[in-house]
Amino acid sequence: MPLHPDLDAFLALVEAGIQSGRQQPMHRKSVHQARADYEAAAPMLDLPPDDLAERRALEIPTRDGARIGARLYAPAPLDAAAPQPVLLYFHGGGYCVGSLDSHDTLCSALAARTPCCVLAVDYRLAPEHRFPTAFEDAADAYDWLLQHGPALGLATNRLAVGGDSAGGTLAAALALRARQAARAPCLQVLLYPCTSAHQDGDSHRRFATGYLLEGETLQWMFGHTLNGDHERQDWRFAPLQAADVSGAAPALVVIGDHDPLLDEGMAYAEKLRQAGVPVQLDIHPGMVHDFLRLGMVVAEADQARTAIAARLAAAMR
């Protein structure tokens, strides 16, 4: 299917800005400037957050003594006597950009519409904190949630993990790690995840430029994240490299058909299926990478969030 006309018009404006010199693609910016621009764009491109009963700022300790931020979204008042199911969520941004604020609308929508609590984690970013820090922060957040969630009013027996883009990679890797945990997730929600060691598939070639996520930007991000190319073979960076994915939580994989990550998202869904893991693969026609945060650009973004929430609700029941 061709690119959605609303996205086509939006991308034409982006390209015109680049050609005129008013804008630059992310890979030509410093990390500091890329982060600032990413944060500034978020509220202009997405709808306002859904209403919730409570939002709570938290801190989570990590294995190296640091403390990372987190935001707990609650559709009903938090009450240890009436625990609510919870989604542990990791934002996208190629491990270099993104924050709790940049994904506030997406997280609030999932919390309100499932309904469930969402614990969004502000894991540490590269290049200040290179691989595998983001994964270790994610794992520490999972373990912390299992230990402390019940006291907060979170039903850790109805726990899912999820994320978009690099956050989807973290969720996928966490689902593999959690197979042997005392309490594994009921669902892994993988929104256009990065899963491949190398970005050399057909969709990477077809959508390398002009589709929001540039091929050069991906390599810019991974260059800031990895300590060397040998780490590309690590399943915590590229879940497709995992020797065995059997026993992982059921998966929902969501991706647009104009996303450079399309092929690797489909490949990971098939790898899970071949290992006996139940998988729902939703390919959205005419959509690009990161379309779920483009509610002001294309109506399908908000519709897709509602559909994801319905799948979460079914798993959490």
C-alpha cells in the first residue's frame, strides 16, 4: 500500500525543511541538540495525554548504585488492597534520545484504555552510558517491580513488558531473560522493535531515506551506543541473534509497512512462532517508523493505540 497521504504530506514538509537548511537530520546533530529537538517535537506531533487518576514519580536503584527515574501511570487510585495490572514500558529513541516526557501520550493512552498501570522507565542513555547499560537498567527495573510492585498496588501476576523501537528491543530481550524468572510477563508488546545485528535487509534499503527514520541515523545511534561491532552479535542488542527464544512470553509485534525495521520485526515474529511462542503480528499499511507518536499527523496513530490496549487487556485478564 502507498504511504498514507497525511504522512506523505508531513514527510514532504520535513524534506523541504532539510533542503532549505532550516532543519537537519538527526545524524548531523550533536547528541545534545538531537535530544533537545526530539523533546521539543513530541508535543507538537502528538495528541494531549489521556486523563488518569494518578501519575507518580518514582526512583529505581540500579546494580551500580545509580538511581533512575520512572513514572507510574494509574487509571484508578493506587491501592495495595486492590492491585491493578501493570505494563513495564521502555521508550524509543535509539538508546540516545527520548524520555518519559517524549512518550507521555503513548503511555497515558495505554494506561487509560487497557486499563492498567504503566510503569515507564527512564533508563540511562548513550553515549554517556553505553551498551549494555540500558538493558541492565531494564532488568533492574523488572526485578524492582516484582519486589516492590505489590506495595504500590500493582498486580505483578498480571505484568506485561513493552516498548517502542529501541525500547521494543529492551522489552524483547527482557522477555528472554525473564523466561526463568519467578514471575514471567504475560505479554511482550514490541512496537517496531530493533532486532537485527545489521541493518541490511530489503526494507532498510527501500526506506533508507525519506521515511522519518533515516538509515544513517540508525547507524549514528548505534555508533554512540555500542563499544564495538562485536557487540552487535549480543542477543541483548539484537534478539534475532538469540540461539533459543522458546518459552518467551506471547508477543504482540506492531510495525508500519513503510518502516525500515519492517523486515527485522517480521523476522523476529517468525523466529518466536517457530519456537512455539504465540505471536500476533500487526502490520499497519501506509505507516512509517514511530507512527504511534504522530497523533496530530495521522488518525491511525490513536486508533492503533486503542487496538494495542485491547490486546493488553485480553492478556492481563
